[in-house]
Amino acid sequence: MIKTEICAGICGFNTTIRGTSEDGQNAVLEIQSDCPDIRAMAESLKETDAYAACFGPMTESPVYKLASEHCSHAACPVPSGIIKTLEAACNLALPADVTIKITKE
């Protein structure tokens, strides 16, 4: 099982994603979030084809399509975190941290 924890930033919403896959392509996701937009998205992502979500143009990914329908903030890092979880759960990529660090200079 892969576990991904996302602190989305100034909104203060935290999301935890757990993903498993038995066949390396289809994943079962459990998404828990403080954000109502992400919770609405999660309903449609319980079982996800990682190939469809991770490969190809971003605009064709079911994760980003759902994000465009449900997320009210384009900079939300959770859709990317969902895709990273899918990759790791299906052994399409090694699990590794991703960091976005923002500072005012």
C-alpha cells in the first residue's frame, strides 16, 4: 500500500491518499480530505486505471478532468498527488517525495 500525505498550503486542507494495485494498472484509492472539493472528486476515483490517469496529455487524465469539474482552485496540489500515488501503487514509478517550496524574497 502507498500512502501519500498532502498539506495543500494556505487553505489549510490536508489530504491523505492510500493506494493499492493487484495488477499494476488498476488501483483502488482511499482519499480522505478536509477539502469538500477533493471529497467530491474522491467519489469518482475509488477504482482508477493508472495508465489512463498517468500517461498522455494532462487534459485527458481522468484525475485532471475531475479536478476541473470539482476543484475551485487551479493551484491545488492534490490532483498531482493522486497521480503520484497511482504511479507508485502500480509500480509505474518509485515512491519519492515531491516538494514545492514557496518563499518571498
